[in-house]
Amino acid sequence: MQFKATQTIAKFKCLQADCPDTCCKGWSMQLDDKTFAKYKGTELENAIAYDGQNHEIRVMKRDQATDHCVKLVDGICGIHAQKGESMLGDACSLYPRVIRKFGEEMLMTGTLSCPEIVRLSIENNED
């Protein structure tokens, strides 16, 4: 299978604390099963909230006062800074990347809900 990425996604770098509309505020970033298992029984378990009628959806907990993820410290993910990218859930580590399969090709693009993807898309009209 062949994998391709747009030029925009190849240039993407998260703005972290400089982001004008961070995905770490106001979003229910879901926690995948593999990452949930890593967090369970550790100090990271307190970063998990439960959504859905039967609490079947696990998300990163948000601070009620700021609506930011409880692990956001000075605009930077504390989990990423202290534990490394391998400890991030799929939603956090992949966003704003989107992967789609077209026949035998996989294409990675970026979602326009990310301000930096929008900026790069406008700047780079070759995609």
C-alpha cells in the first residue's frame, strides 16, 4: 500500500502555546483503548473523564474554570512534555491529521478546524 501526504501536512508543526484556537480547550478529545490501558492505575488516570449515557466514551478531562485539558501547562501538553508522544492518545497525537484510503493509496491531509492547517493551506496553494 502506498502512503502519501499533502505538502500542507508535511509542513505542519503544532503551534502549542501560540495557537489562537487550541484543541486543548473546549474539545472532547477521545481516549483510545490502548492509551486508556496505559493510563489506568497511574497518575494519568486522573486526566480521564467519561462521556456518553453509560460513561462508555473516555475523553481527556477539562478544567471547569478554564475549559482547558487538565494536563495543559503554559499552553503545552504536560503529558507530551513529561512522558513523550508515545503516551498521547490517538486523538491528541494525530490531530489535525486525517488519513483516508483511496484504493491502494493512503492519503494524509489536515482538517481545517486547526488554525495552522488553514494558514498553511492558504499559503501553500499547491495541494
